[in-house]
Amino acid sequence: MMKTQDQPNSESSDVSDVAADRVRIFDTTLRDGEQAPGFAMDRRAKLRMAHALEALGVDIIEAGFPQASPDDFAAVAEIARVVRNSTICGLARCQPGDIDTTGRALEAAHHSRIHVFLSTSPLHREHKLGMSKSQVIDTAVAAIERARGLCHEVEFSAEDALRTEPEYLAEVFSAAIAAGATTLNAPDTVGYTTPAEMAELFAYLRQHVKGAERVVFSTHCHDDLGMAVANSLAAVSAGARQVECTINGIGERAGNASLEEIVMALRVRAPHFGVGTRIDSRKLYPTSRLLTQLTGQAVPRNKAIVGDNAFAHESGIHQHGMLKHRGTYEIMRPQDVGIAETKLVLGKHSGRHALRQRLQALGHELDDSLMDGVFARFKALADKKQEIHDEDLEALALGQDPDAAG
Ligand code: KIV
Ligand code: ZN
């Protein structure tokens, strides 16, 4: 089926509206995330995840790399058929075979995007592609022109953009716009960049790329130096209006920028950034959990936003503060990200206030002298156990031996 960018068949999506001042969330969990060792998902798992991403409010779902395998083709085609409220995107190298396969996989999509990519950095031009600067431009232009006839919109990524000469990158992007790309992505493919450099590059591109006002600039950061989220946010501050990211930050090597962290940073610090997303943040935690179930890979306890400790407090000083005013040690409400409630974990760092509150919740109202004894026995027990559970507390309150309580 021939598609043109002038006649998209989607009335509902304003993803292609480049003028809309919001950050489009481009989720690549099912492509860049899934291609990392340990995170492969079969077709059924990808479909479940795609439904969750649609419900989350993701603007563009990169569903896979159709040329990679028959199963990936089938997964992208199935997602394109059933997901109606997100743009469905497939990745393709700048090769006719890849582009045609991706176009076929996306045929049933309500709104489709082909994402073509080609390396632009000197290192990649010489050692990976063996191409001159002008060959890279010609190859990218031919690919974009071919893809245009097969989908509603085309994204072009300059792989390793952050190690590319900025003047040359602007030249490549200008040619990509003239060829019909409407989203231009500057990936930090190897996670090498700093936030200041990122902001400088995006400011430069917006000024020097011909036709910049007609397209959406996109950022795609890897986490090799732990700066993927900071770099993505720096790009947004400098005018990027699409962020490519993944649930739980999964992705090649150290991963991609984490979707939940980007979304909550833009939300919690809304006055600072002045631009937001369409994500329903209350679905962040359930979506993160679904991914851990489908891949069998847990997130670390201390992972921002969705880790077990993100809204848990054990130390007495923090618990005391939280009991007086939750703002003392929390900058967002757990419910805002879909977590039922803050946890005051009782352990050896906990204090009397948190213990008394928990005992009251369990129905034990103790006077001060009884509380002194229970608190002393609680501390002795906490030195032996990582976490104290409700059964232990019940036993302590009733003067029983908690070890006998199991
Ligand atoms: O990291 C990268 O450069 C990529 C491209 C394919 C966008 O994943
Ligand atoms: Zn990547």
C-alpha cells in the first residue's frame, strides 16, 4: 500500500504535528531494549508489552527491526495491526531490502513510521562503512526517499551523531529534511557525551540545519557513563522534542535512558523544563513490573522511580521526618507513579516513632513504659534480622519470642 506523508490516515494522532510543544515519548524497549543480552522477548511478550506502552500513553512505539528475523517481522506486523493509539515504528538500515521489509511489516498500522539510520562519525565512516562524507549523504537521502512511499512518516538517525563533526551533521540533517524526513535523531550511540556538550549540539543544529523549523529533533542516549537521562534532559532544554528511551532503562550495554526517569523529571521539575509529556505516570510502575515479568530481569532495589527502595525509608531520622511531613524525604508521591504507598521499613536503623505507628496500625496501643521494653527488644531483634515483619512485631507486643513466630 502506498502511503504519503501528506495524507496520513490518522486523524487522532498529533505526533506528526511538529509544531506541538511537548516532548514526544518514543519508546524503544521492544527494539534497542530487547536487543540487549538477557532481554529478548518473543512475539507474545512483545505484543503484551506493546499494549501496555499504548495504555501508558507512549507516542511512538519502536516495535522492532523487521529485517532481523521472521519472528521480529511478525511481532512488528501484529503490533501494527492491533495498536491504534500510538505511532508504530520499525527500524531499517539504509538498504532497500530493509526498508521494503519494514514497510511491509507496518502496512496495517493506523499511523506508521520507518526509522532509517546510518553512521555519520569519522570513526564509523572509515572503519564500519568505508564511505566518504558524500556517500553517506547520498545513501541516507536515497533511503529516506524510498521509505517515504511506504509509511506515514520517516525518521532519520545519524548513528554516533555525538562523535560527528557538527558542521557535517548539520549538512546530513539538512539533506535528510530535503529528502522528506520529519524527525531527526542525534543518538549518543556509545554514551560518551556530557549534558553541556549535548545542549550545545542541539542548539547548534537548530540554528544551522536548513528547514529545522519544519521537523522534530530527537535525542537517543546510552548510559555507558551513567549520563543517559541527564543528557536526554539537556537535549530537551536545548529544544529536542522527542526523547527515545526504554522502560527500566534496558538497552545495549549499560542501557538506554530510562523512560520513567525522563517522564518524572519533566513532571516533578515542570517549571524548570516548561514542557511535558502525554504519559499517564500512574501506569509507570505496573509497566515496569510487566517488563520484569516478561524478561525475568529484575530492577535494582535502588532504581529511581520503580525500584523497591524508591519510596521506602528505614532510618529513624527519615522515618520521623516522613511521619511529620512526607515532603521531608520524598519529592513525589508513590501513587503518582502507580505505587500504592510509601513503605516505612522497620529495621535496625528505625526509630521509636515508626515502631509506635506500626504497632498502632496493628492494634497495639502501648504506654510509654511498655513501649520502652518493646523498643529495646525490637532493636536487639533488628540486629539479627535484615527486616522486621508484622508477625515479629505482634510477638514483641504480646511479650512473646519473635523467633518462635517464624
Ligand atoms: O544507539 C543508536 O545509535 C541506535 C540507532 C539505531 C538509533 O540505536
Ligand atoms: Zn541505541
